Amino acid sequence: MSYDFKKIESKWQEFWAKNRIFKAQNKSSKPKFYVLDMFPYPSGAGLHVGHPLGYIASDIYARYKRHKGFNVLHPQGYDSFGLPAEQYAIETGQHPANTTDKNIKRYREQLDRLGFSFDWSREIRTSNSNYYKWTQSFFLLMFNHYYCNDKNKSRPIEDLIKIFEIEGNRRINAVTDRKVELFNSSEWNSFSFKKKQNILINYRLAYLAEKDVNWCPKLGTVLANDEIINGVSERGGYTVVKKKMKQWSLRITAYAERLLEDLNLIDWPDALKEMQRNWIGKSKGARVFFDIKGFDDKIEVYTTRPDTIFGATFLTLAPELEIVKKINSKSNKKEVLKYIDSTLKKSQLDRMSDIREITGVFTGAYAIHPFTRKLIPIWIGDYVLADYGTGSVMGVPCGDQRDYDFAKKFKISIVNIFKNVSIEKEAFTDKSETIITNSSFLNNLSFEKAFETVIKELEKNGLGFKEVNYKLRDAVFSRQRYWGEPIPIYYKEKVPVPLNFESLPLNLPEVENYLPGKEGAPPLSNANSWAWDEKNNKVVKNKYIDDKNIFPLELNTMPGWAGSSWYFYRYMDSENEENFADSKIISYWKDVDLYVGGSEHATGHLLYSRFWQKFLFDLELVPVKEYSKKLINQGMILGNSAFIYRKVGENVFVSKKLIKNLSDFDPIRIDIKYLINEDELDIKNLKISSSDFSNSKFICENGKFFAKREIEKMSKSKYNVVNPDEICDKYGADTLRMYEMFLGPIEQAKPWNTSGISGVHGFLKKLWRLFYDNEILIVNDSNPSKEMLKTLHSTIKKVTDDIESFSFNTCISSFMICVNELQNLKCRSRKILEKLIILLSPFAPHISEEIWERLGNSNSISEVDYPIFDQKYLIENEKNYPISFNGKFRFNINLSLSLTNNEIKEIVLSDNKTVNFLKSKKVKKVIIVPNKIINIVF
RNA sequence: GCCUCGGUGGCGGAAUUGGUAGACGCGCUGGAUUCAAAAUCCAGUUCUUUCGAGAGUGUGGGUUCGAUUCCCACCCGAGGUACCA
């Protein structure tokens, strides 16, 4: 009997599903362990071999933890709202829900073949209304809260209203996106409903505001910063322009400091934490006020180098600022307006390609230096961003390269305020070597000293104050799309009013088509029933909108990251109708112990979900500040694309090595299924299957035609995808699982290469032969030899250590060595072989279950305890290091050490206990820890 | 430009905290079994070599009895970021 993986794998997959082996219990005496995968977006292309990489790793760990006696929660679901389904709907008229269902079915089939230990009873879909009901409820909570800086947490908006009623807003210390006018209590109480709402919206955590947003005309929607790659849309690669639009935003900036600070609490990859730190972009500096000559207004600038204030020779304002139009003099008016206009028209891409090209216009106005009282010119320039800091900077040419270039180009004076430094060629920006001169009371101070001194002076004279800034922007939350969560808001007197909680979910309406409506209105404007009956709390037809109780509903939907910001809590209690999850169940599972997913979500999902968590934490809906203790980023599996070369202008293809001059040829992408033996082209097959090539001529070398291979991202459009189904058919899921782990370190990107898979498959066949000689089970109850025990226990140790550190690739090596050694030792001992098979079962669960059963066990192998390493079976060889040394040594358990050094002759360690060595005057202490370092201190 | 990570045979990659570099797998070479193939098994496989040995972990220095590992400078690659004052 040989290793019949097809029969084995379908048998056990059925068994696991039927017996609900992996169903997690919400009550258990066992310790809990929550293993989470980033749930997939079910695209139409199905899975390729790259997708399951992370799932395999997390599945191994989940199965391992079950063996170790944990109550493991390992769920899976679908992030099923999203753009591709909608684009497909626009093209074909099919409802996105239908295509999404179809795709999910296909995904599930593919996932099921790989033998994952998911608890499918907890499956969730973000596009189901019983799920997005809660996403909507969290939006309402954000709408009904504001961020209180004094308590440093979110508080109910009612608290704020109460304060307004008693004393107005003068003493309020809350996060707002712009300055709010000041009022006292009697003023507040006299305000109309509309006016009150327009004030409150400035404080809400979910707020509506006119914003410069990234508008993608081709997609007909706005995009968040993290959805733009190199100035074009991540999806489709379309141009993006700045546009002013009224948009919903979430006040993530209120949490900037906590998001930064709490990175210290979590065990996430350093690279990813660093990305989040940079994205948050904290900087310390000062705000400085400049008077404007001839105006009452002041210009406020933000600077991280207030120590260089005496080097400021001009101010530059962002062209978009309101004040620009006010202060520019008549003589320059035309030029200034033209410049403002051209800035607004530029697309993201233009602005990026124009990088370092210096442009700007003098406004004709002058500011007054706060200390010297000298006049300095006010310019505008698009290198100053309107939405960072104050949108204005003080130009210090000697201390900032951009200011330096600007001053040089426009012949503005440059003052050197650095001691013993030349600024002939470029600005001097090294803070650590800065010594200030030529600067009145700051002379001879270092950067740190000058920084503190000048801020004190500014604050004393009311000329400015210390300030911290963040690059992080509030998250735009409106999308002009159909296939997303409706925002539970209606408009009364053009003011947004939240639906009450009881009327959720606000279901996505049916629409006739999914394109934008009139005048670019979002697709929801195409719905006939999309108005809110306030009295009866229900959706009604738009035609009643003139009725005094009926109001228009919000037309925008939520972005893709809304549903994924809290889904890990829904898995805990996915059926709950009363709450997003029961609070007792939440306090049992608490948080995610291991989260596995791609690093491409570093500044998107992984930041938004942390923000969402902190908000829920403030409301005491969740028990922890961070939802995921540990995160592992799996690297991408890359595809190996194939190109063949066609002579320019001819239908003639030439084999790779015969080409001398590449410029005479066009590379043509072909599907890798037409390749045999790595890079040889199957011309016959290609000609038959693809009409494009049926009349082509192929020039071969030695009768064979070779293609060029190139490593790039695996994708359907690049014709380089490898389908896991094919691998399962040919080698089985256990082989695929092990091979994907064997390819290399989990977090590294690595190209897919099928040629190595035979080694792993051969291992499983060899493993089978350890138990079976043809038809006969050869395992017996003989006692194992010392060597066998040593092999087993060193494998237990290596594999356990490596699983704990997520080095799954070296685990596989250890298994291979173990099986080889046991084969050589002709091991037949059940005591050894049973343990080996348990050890292997997280990696190759199907074959392990099968063998386990054939050995006469009636329970599932997943319910068995993991073997425990016993040190006594490891006997290390004695090692001699005939050298003199100074410092640390590392040995295994038994040690004999001779030294040629005159001072120490011998250190002998045996049985971990007796230590003999000749005392030396120079040796102060010898610390010996078994299996650790021997530290000899001189 | 800045930030982060990395660079080891023909290839994917091992090497615990500074202690025999190249584990394990692929590929390749030779052999066994076979009518033959598949499958399987055994041996070899960093490079150079006058077969004594010598060189060798991107390059050049340094620390150390000893460096793939630590330090400095540089080169190359991947990812992130894009005028953030």
C-alpha cells in the first residue's frame, strides 16, 4: 500500500467537518488562545498559491497550541464589501451580492482542500446586514462622542452639550479640526437647532467637513492617502487630483499620541511599527506669530527649528490659505491669483513629478519679525502644504535646504546664524553640531539650549508657544460607491442627524444601476427608496421627501476598512443579535494572541483598527488598549513570469540564447502553463491553445525553444499564477502545506518554484514507509534504542523551539533529518513513531490522522498532547578547545575543557553538577548554566 | 533624499548569545535495482589546486585567541515615504 494522499485527505477533511473537531468553546477551563488571519477579499480570480501562505502558518500554530492544551479560537470570514465586485456590477449589471456569493463559494472550496482547522461556525461576512449593523452602530457612537484632551479619552457629546449650557465653550479642551468660534452659555442657549448642530459637528469623532480630498475621477470616488500609490490610485492606477468636498471623516488624529505610544505594548515587527511611527510623524517645535504690516491679522507659522528664528528672512504660505487673497497687494494680484489657480489644478502625480522644481510668488505684503521687528517679505509657494501645521512656514535659508533653494532662486537675502559653518553651497541642517550666533539672546547656545530658551521667550511675550505636530491626517470616511455600508445618517435642515440605534441595520437599497447618478451624485441616489421617515423610524420612498417627517438619507457609503476595523471581536460571538459580542465572552477571549497577515496593511487596516480599538476601549466596550499582542507579516510568494521574444514588426519568435541585440525584439508575455522543464516552451500546445500564435514562426536552438523568466508579483494579469488546486491534485495538501513553509522564512518574499516540491513530497512518502512495508504495518512494541530516543528528543526540542519562534522552514528540515535517521536505525518502535507523528500533525494533518488511526487509536490526533522534550536523552559529545581565551563560552550539557593558558588548566563539567578546575588568581568567577553559556569573569 | 531591513555554493536557504560556515531540500555527477522507464536506495557535490594545501559569507578597514555574527566607511538589492517646515 502506498501513500494515497487523495483518499486520505478527502477522508479526513470530511471527518473534521462532520465531527466539528475545531469548534471553539466560549467557556472552557483551558487557557485561551486566539489565532487570527487577515480575512480575504473574495476576488473573482480565486486563490493562487501565494494566498494560503499565511493561513498555513497560522494553522500550524493553531494546531500546535491545541496540542499544547489551549482552547484555540481560529476563525475565518470574508471582507466582502469592495471595489472589484462593484466594478464588475457596473460592467455586467449583476448585483455585487451575487458575484460576491459566487466568489466566496469558490474561495471556500479552495480553502477546504488545504485542511485548515478553522472554526467555520463563526464565519462572518462584512457585507451581511447582521454584521454591518454593528459597523453602523460604531459609526453612530463616534458621531455621538468627542475627544476630551483633559481626560485624554472620548466622552459622550451630551457631556459637552451640558458644559455648553452651563458655561459655553471657552474652557473646553477638545480636539477639533479647525478653530471653533467662542460663545458663552446664554449665547449657546439662544442658538438655533441648525447653528448648534453646526458647532457640535466640529467636535464629533465622526464629522462632516469641507476637505481637500484625493479625488479619482475615473473611479468616481475619493481615496484615502493609503489607497494612493505613487500619486495614482492603488486599484487601477488612475490619476488622483485634490478637490474640495464635503466629506465624513473620523478623528483619528485625536488618538495620534496614543497610537504612537502604545506601539510599545505590542509585539509587532519592528519594520511595521516603524512604518506606523513615520506615518503618524510626530514632531516637536513651536508656533510663532508674525504681525503683518498694515493689517490686524497675524500669520502663525509652525517650525521645528525655533532656535533659527534670527535666520528667518521671509515667510511662505500655502497658496490655498484664505489670508493670501486678503494681504496680496494690487500690483501682484494677477500673478498671485494665477499661481493659486495653477496649484489647485495640479494632480498628485504632477506635484510629485515637479518635485524640487521651485515655484512661488511674492504677495507684496510684509511681516514683522517678532524679535528684531525687521520687515520680511511674505511669499506663497506650493512646497508649503495647506493641511500640515499652520500652512505657513518661516523661511530660514541657512538652516533648511528648501528655504535655501527658494531664497537663492528668488534672490531673497540669506543670513548665517551658525558659528564656524559655511553656507556658501548649501544649508546647514545638522542639529547635533549647531551652535547659534548672530542671534541676540541665543548666541553661543546649542540646538537644545536655544530651542528651550527661545520658546520661553516667545511664551513670555505672547509671541508663540511650544507645539507638537503629527503628519497623520483624519481618515476620510465617505466613499461615492454602492457596495459598502450605508452611513446611518439623514439630513434635516441640511444638518446631519443620526438614526437611532434601534432602527439599525440601515440596509443597502436596491438600485437600477451602479453608476454615479446625476451631477456625479453617488450611486445610492439611484435608489427609489432612500428617504427616512423620522416618525416611524423606517426607510421610505424618495417621493415622499416633501412630507414634514421625511428626510433624505446620506448617499455616501463607508470605505473598505470600516468592516475590517473590528471584525476580530465579532468572531468571538458571531451570532449575537443583541450586541456586537457578549461582554462576558469578550472578557474570556479578550484579544488576539497571534495575528497573521501582510505588511501592505501597515498604514491602512492595521492603523485604523488600532484607532477603532482605542475608541471602543474609551467607551469600555473592550477590555484592552491593543487588540493584537503579536503580529507576524507573511511575505509574498512571487510569480515567475515567462516572456518570449518577437522580432520587431514580424511574426517571428526567437529562442532566448540566440538573441544578440535585445532592442530588435519585443518581449511578449505568455502563460506559464505553456512551459515544460522550467523555461522550455511547448510550442505545439501554445499554437493549438492560443490563436495569437497559430501562424507564428519559432526559431529554436537545438530543436528547443527557451523563454525568459522574470520574478514579479503573482497575478492573473501577468499569466504567472499557480493554482493550489493543481498542486493538491498532483502532490496533495500536506505536501503543499509543508512545501510552502519550506520555501523560506515566513516573513520573507520568495518566488514560487515548483521544482523543489519533489523533495517534500518524497519526505512524506518516506514517512509512510517508516510505518508500512508494502501492505504490512511494520510498527511493533519493541523498546527503543538510545539512538532512537536521542533522535526523537532532539527533534522534539528543535521543532518545538522553531514553532515558538515561527521558523517553520527549519522545522521541516528537522523532520527530514529525523525520518532519515529513524529509517537508518530501522526504527519500528511504536513509542517513537507515535510521538513523531503527533509532532508532525500540525504541518501535515491528513497523513498524521491516517497513520494515527491505523496505529489503532480511535480519537483524532488533534486532541492528543504534544510530546515533551526530555533532556536526559540528549548526550552530547565532549568538546575540547585547546585555546586560551577571555570572555564567554557556550557548551552543551557535558563539558570537558582544557586550556593551554598557564593560569587555567582544566574545567571539567560532568552530570551538570561537579565542577573541577584549578583555581587561578586571575579568575574571579565561573558561572555555569547547563546548556547555556559558561561565563568566565577575569 | 530620508527611514527600515537585507547581501552566505549552480538555486531556495541553515548556522543557538562571537566558537568546526554551507544543515535540510532542489539541481548536478557517479553507482545499485530494472528488459526498460518510473519509483527507490547508496556515494559525491563552495571554489582553486602541482592533491601538500590554499582561499572563502557584497567591498575595504577595525575589535578579538577566534567574526557570517560586533564596530566604522563604502557598494548593491528589497520595502516604506515623498517638499511634513
